[in-house]
Amino acid sequence: MKFISFSKRLSILLLTLTILCLAFTGCHKEDNDLTAITLSEVAHSIFYAPQYAAIELGYFKDEGIDLTLVNAGGADKVMTSLISGDADIGFMGSEASIYTYANGNEDYAVNFAQLTQRAGNFLVSRKPMENFSWADLKGSTVLGGRAGGMPQMVFEYILKKNGIDPKADLSIDQSISFGLTAAAFMENDADFTVEFEPHATALEQSGDGYVVASLGVDSGYVPYTAYCAKKSYFSENSEVIQAFTNAIQKGLDYVNSHTADEIAAVIAPQFAETDVKTIATIVGRYLEQDTWKGDTVFTQESFDLLQDILIGAGELKEKVPYEDLVTTEYAKKAAK
């Protein structure tokens, strides 16, 4: 009879236990593991409340997604992170995807879910103006946005709708980086600034500015922000795209069926520097102007309007195919 040494028996026992543990752990992971996804957002703003509600209420985890959120600070930077592979999904104005396609990039970004249907920024004046008219901007200096970006183009779109020439009738300062215009407004002598929240409300609270107009109201329904991924990503990650869209749809359902106070309480952890009362005020302002879509379907009508705005701003020579840059497959399934 052949004897096996104690040390060898111990090694065999440990190996057996390890295999059993790995098998058990593997089953556990298969049941409970989440798919890691990096989402690059254009800005971290209360304007995107449905997204943060989906995060805080666990909708992404419910859909099997472990979401990492990165604030890129601008649509151009979001697109860069998407094309480079640093992000799986990009969230920004869809003009960036149009530019990329028009420039001949073969693995361009395809939009699969729209979130906002109105602009989310506001015109802030240096002084109170009870009876503001867009004509009041003539001869003034305004802190604007980056050329080719949605904030600036929607602003110019409104000016033109009101018979104002953006180049001849006023001076628009576009030299200040995204997100820094509110601070600059407090220090310089500009007459107006175009601000997202919470900066617009912060300027009012500090007494340095007064909200006199909503670009979201005066521009009408505009496809302001949407989610996209590279064309190549869809073929191998169709289930992930669907799960992501499902989570966003749940976030939209939540904000469209709850009060500003309830929404503020949910998304407050995302905005630790802002008190809940202020968040509720901002959310209420967005609810009143019908900011968020009921579903995530990005229609051709909306896409055509976006391209009309780009062409009017001189940023696009001719329209690109809706069928190439937008898919509604996932949004329609999520809305059911």
C-alpha cells in the first residue's frame, strides 16, 4: 500500500477546497454580478435630475449595471472620452455626434435615448427687470457659451427668433470656460450671463444677478441632451444599452410623477454643496417648463430641428441621415 505524506494530503485538501470555493463563488457572481459601465456626462447639473434619481433609487443596479459617473465638463470633452474608449456611454448635446459623423469618423456615436426636451439654462441680468424683453439685449454685453455648443446655439436661435442679430446687435463674450461664467459675471461688468443651475439661482441668492428669462421656455421644445455610444459598441453590448435605457426611463417616470420636494430629497446626495430647499426650487422651475421627456424616444422631427439650429448657427453645411445617428429600438422597448 502506498502512503501519502501528511503535507501532500494537506495540499490536496486545500486544492479541493479552493476548487469548491471557486465554483461556489462563480455561481454567486453569475447571479449577482453587475456590468461595469462608465458614463461621461457633459455637466453635473440638477437639469439632469432623472439620471440622478435613477442612480440614487438603485435603478441602474436593478438593471444589472455598476455605473461610474464622470463629469467631463463640456460636450467636446465627452465625445473625446467616448471616442478614446475612456467612456462606454456619453451624455451631451447630440450636436457633438453630428459633428463627428460629418467629419468622416467611421466609428461615430449613435444616439439611443433622449432625456431633456427643453434648454436648461437661464438669462441672468445684472439688475432686476420686471418687464424683460429680448430686445433689451441690444447694445449689451452677454457672457455666452462655446461656439458650436448647444447653450450658445440655442441662445442665438432665440435671438434670431426675436429679430436680433447675434453678431451685430450685441456683444457675446465666449472666452470664458464652461461652468466659470457665473464667477466671471460677479467680477466683470457684463450686463447679462447665460447660466445653468445651480449657478443661476446662486447668483440670485447672493444678490449678484436676477433671472429674467428661461431659454427653455423661449426656445420651445429642443432635443437638448441625449445618450450615445460608439457604433461598434452596440453589436456586443446590446443588452447593456437596453438595461441602461430601462434605468433612465424609470428615472423619467419618477420625476414626472413626483413633487419637486420629493425629487430634491432623492437627488440631494448628488449635490452635497447645495441645500435641499434650493434643489427643490430648481427642480420646481424645471418641472414647470416641462423640461423632461415622458419617454426616451429621439424622434426624427426633433433631430431635424436640431440640425436646423446647427445650420442656422453656421456649424453644419448640410443635414446628416437620422437613420445613421439615431436608434429608437431601445427607447421604445423601455417605454412599454
